[in-house]
Amino acid sequence: MQGIGKAFFVSALVYGVIGILLGLHMAMSKNHGQMPTHAHVLVIGWLSFAVFGLFYSAHGHAVPRLLAAAHFWLAQISLAALVVGLYLLYSGQTQYEPVAAISSLGYATSFLIFVAVALRAMHQRSD
Ligand code: HEM
Ligand code: HEM
């Protein structure tokens, strides 16, 4: 693994550890108030970033560097902000809702970039 594929996969491992620790904390404290934070850290951070990592490891050569970098950085910055925003929001600090809202739109945009990346890679000849 190298480049953006490796960077996505390493970040997925980091989010996996954070999400599981948050899950254990919720279970042990019997306070499931951070369930949406836990769920999104794990399903976006661990699962979808791991898929992006494997995708770029297999098909990264077919993706222009600028497009891959735009996807990577927008996804990373948006998810980091989303996690902080969700954590604060579900801690009762509702004034941080705009952080969650804006970072959600950032993540959605990064996913649209990935759709373009994936469609482009699928239409490349594989021989
Ligand atoms: C040691 C590991 C884990 C612990 C202790 C843990 C704990 C929890 C707890 C306490 C809840 C709240 C349940 C509720 O109130 O209904 C929850 C929900 C959830 N967890 Fe975990 N979790 C763990 C690992 C994972 C992993 C690895 C994933 C995903 C890859 C995951 C995804 C989810 C999701 C999506 C929900 C929301 C479920 C729903 O909407 O009903 N969890 N988890
Ligand atoms: C960034 C855009 C996204 C937004 C704004 C968003 C928003 C939401 C909201 C409002 C809920 C309900 C939370 C609650 O009331 O408990 C939810 C739940 C959930 N979302 Fe997302 N979501 C996004 C992306 C995703 C993605 C990409 C995935 C999967 C890869 C995902 C997986 C889930 C799961 C498993 C739940 C159920 C867990 C729970 O109830 O907390 N979401 N999402």
C-alpha cells in the first residue's frame, strides 16, 4: 500500500480505534447518548475510509492525482469536523449544530468527487 490508498487506510484504522473506544465508553457508562457519533465514526471513518483505501490501492493509478487529493482532503477535514460537531451536539451543546451541518455538506461533496473518481476508473481499460 502507498500514497492516498495507504493514507485512507491508516486513517480508517485510527477512526476504528476511536469509534470502538467510544462504543466501550457508552456501554460501560450505560449512557448511549453518543450513539450517532459512535455510528458515524465507525461507518464513515472505519468502514467507508477502509473501502476508499482499498479502492485507491487497487485503482489509484487510474485516478488523476488532483482529483484523488481533493477527495482525500475534503473527506478527512469534513469527517474530523463532523465527529467533533456530532460529539458536541449530542453532549447537549446545540449551538454547535452548524459545525455538524456544514461538515455534513463537505462530506457529501467529497463523496460526489469519489463518485466521479470511481466512474472514471471503471471506464478505463483494465488490460
Ligand atoms: C467493542 C466494540 C463496540 C462496542 C462496545 C459498541 C457499543 C455500542 C453501543 C452501546 C451502541 C448503542 C446501542 C443502542 O443504544 O441502541 C452502539 C450502536 C451502534 N454501533 Fe457499536 N459498538 C462497538 C463496535 C461497533 C463497530 C465495529 C461498528 C461498525 C463497524 C459499530 C456500529 C454501530 C452502529 C451503526 C450503531 C447504531 C445502531 C442503531 O442505529 O441502532 N459498533 N454500539
Ligand atoms: C455526512 C452526511 C450524513 C448525514 C448528515 C447523516 C445524518 C444522519 C442522521 C441525522 C441520523 C439519525 C441520528 C439519530 O437521530 O439517531 C443518521 C443515522 C445513521 N447514519 Fe448517517 N448521515 C450521514 C452520512 C452517513 C453515512 C455515509 C453512513 C454510512 C456509511 C451513515 C450511517 C448511518 C447509520 C448507520 C445511522 C444509524 C445510527 C444512529 O441512529 O445513530 N450516515 N445519520
